Amino acid sequence: MALLKLENVTKRFGGLVAVNQVSLEIAPGEFVGIVGPNGSGKTTLFNVISGVFYPEEGTVMFEGRDITRLPPFKRAPLGIGRTFQIPRPFASATVRENIAVGAMFGTQGRRLSVDGSLEVADEIIKRVDLTAHRDKAAGTLTPVEKKLMEIARALAMKPRLLLMDEAMAGMHPNDIDQMVAFIKRVAGEENIAIVAMVEHIMRAVVGLAEKVIVLHQGSKIVDAPTKEALENPRVVEVYLGHAPEDSAC
């Protein structure tokens, strides 16, 4: 059974069709890249999966359960975690406290005390190498450090599915390589499916994704293994504005 399954999902904003009849399946522990140019519907699709938006048509299934109309705070305990392109920390709280919030609202939330959540935070802090910043106010971190904390907070939820929204944007290539290696290791250890939304960092897509889903103008145009997807002439056309055979003209 698929961990996540979307069937003919459509989301409109007035007359604009942001996501158009998109169907996809994510298996447990699978690494998937969602790519496409600006305005292709990636963020809207993420918001439908996480419950920020409800689709006008179609269904969202998680572990065989229909969650199409379930709000985000009810999806998180089921095992759906998310990072945001622009980190959203509780600025005056410490890094440790911010990460503990993820534990409190994740899959273990009902079983964890406050002290238990802080212990989970300490474990994650060590894994993402934020020990030196543990007791700092989150608002004082650099942009890259905030992204690391955002990822740490999502991992503290102990998710089954982690949606990563441009989590590595702005990072140095060496940092991207290290982050990809870390995410792959943690996801493998805990059987977390990763769906990473990426616009321009192909380094992260190639390093992380087992398959790539390409969106264009709200529709899915490719759903294939990474190498095959990135070499697809339709994908090249979408990104470069011309078919590959026209490139010499």
C-alpha cells in the first residue's frame, strides 16, 4: 500500500487552476523530488498534501486513510511533517525549545511529556550538529542555521512522510552535499519518505531523489526515475523554453 496517494487532485483560486488533475503515489521510505518552474503548482501541491488547502476535486490518502479534508494539526500526528522555504521559528524561544515543539505535535506527541519532548530535541540537535546553538534564541541564528533548525524540528516529529520546501536553498554546495547525506541516513534509519520541492538545485535532486515528478502549469508532465525524468525532452523544453533538438538553432 502506498504511504501517500493523490487521485486527480485539482485546486483552483478563482479562475486559476493551480493544480490540475494530479495523481501520484509515494511509497514508504521513498525519496521523491518535485520540480518545475515558478508558477508550476509545486507550493500549492505541498499545501494540499499538508492540509493548508483543500482541493476542489480529488482525494488525498495517507496510509489508506482519506485525509482530504483533515486540517494540518490532525495530519501531523499521523506522520506528515513539513519544512518551509522561509523558516518560521519562535524567535524568542531557544533552538532546543523550537525543536521540542516538533516533538510535541508529532507522532509521539500524546505520549511525550514536556521533559520527554526536550530530550527528543537534544537527540536531534546532536544529529544535525546544532549543539553550539542549543540555548540560543532562534531569532539570532543565521539563515542557514535557521534552515537546519527547521529540518531538526520536522525530524523531531518522527514523521513517516517529510515534505521539504526548498530546504537547501541558499546553502553552499558543500553544505548541500552534507545535508543530503544526513537526510538520506536519517530517513533510511527511520524509514521516512522524503518529498523535496526543488526549483534550481539539481545537485540536491540528483543526490537525494529516487524519482522525480515534474509539474508544469499545474499539471504533472513526468513521473519517472530521476535520470530518466531529467533527460526527458519535455522536461528540457519546460526548463529551457525550447525542445532539445532546437538548441543549436
